[in-house]
Amino acid sequence: MTELLCLNKTDSNLVNEDLFEIIASNISTKGYSINFNALPVGLSESLWMHLQQMNSAKFVSAGIGRESGHQLNQFIRSDEICWINGDSEAGSAWLEWTKALQIFLNRRLFLGLFSFESHFAHYAPGAFYKKHLDAFKGESNRRLSLVFYLNPGWLPEDGGELRLYTGQQNHTQVVPGYGTLVTFLSEDFPHEVLAARRDRYSIAGWFRVNGSTPDKADPPR
């Protein structure tokens, strides 16, 4: 196991290049990667504890589209989100970890990943997100999607699976168990979140390429 960097000055858990290499290899060969117990234990625990202590008022109903095209549509998705901006110790450590992954993937796969955005997501019992793409070719600068699950003790009968469509007739179903990390090319894999029978928590994030122009800074919020 190769130690890459320390998450922060007080966290003794280290990111390892072995996991990053698995993700890079999977992205290169099949476009997606599913890994269990992926994050350092201390970081996973910190994110979980922070999530438990958050004021529920910080979560807002999730919408679809960006900027002027943003709208709420309960027929398509019924989750609620809270953006991660690094103002907490847990959020800051998470962003450091994803930055390390970004640097590795750019070096290994030349993806040109420029920035990262992410949010906590809460799916109440019965909530869902219907089949969709995170990016459309030529219309978005999202390049790589990432989902990390924070659901201790999750059982198959709890539902809430991520259904990742890997072909016209094929799909892979991921149980949102604690510590599972899913990474996939944003433009290539339609996916959906099936309704769960208990509260379901995750972090959804996207690595983006630079879409800045002389008249517009990227990324927009």
C-alpha cells in the first residue's frame, strides 16, 4: 500500500494510491468503478458524525438543471441536499481527499479534471431519483461522477439501490451500504435511485473540466 498524502494535520489516516489505481483502471476499461470500505475509517466516521449533527433545516429540496434552467420536479426526484463547501472539519477533509483523487486521475488518465462540487443527499423513505444522466455530451462540463454512501447497517431489504445502466439491456445495482464508493463517467451511464424503506444518506459529487470563457467564470453555482 502506497501512502499518498495526509488528509489533514490531525488525521493519521492516509489516502492510498492502491485504491486510486483501481478506480483509474476501472474507469479506463469499463467506465465505472465500485469499491467497498473505500475511504479512510477516520474520514468516513467524521462525515457520518457531521451528518448526524447537521440541522435538518440546512437541507433543501433538490432540483434539476442549472442556473436559469434550475427547477424543482418531484416527479423526477424527491431527495433533499446540502452543498459541501468546506466550512466544517469533515467537509474540508472530504474535499482534500477528492482533490488527491483528482490529481491522481489527471496524472493517470489525462482527464483534465479542473474542479469538484458535491453535496450531502438525504432520501426519506419512499424518495427516489428517476433514470437520468449527470451530463449530456457537448452540453455540460461534468466529466466524472462520484457517490459515497453513509448508511450503517443497511440491509438488502431496505431498498434504495443505485441502478447503473451499463448497456441497453444491462444494469448493475449497488446497495448503498456504509463506505461504498461508486465512480463513473458522467456522460456515459444513465442511472437512477430506487425508493428506500428507511432514511438513506450519501454524498454525490462531480469532477468538472474547465468551462470558463472570457465572459463567464466556471463553475457556476
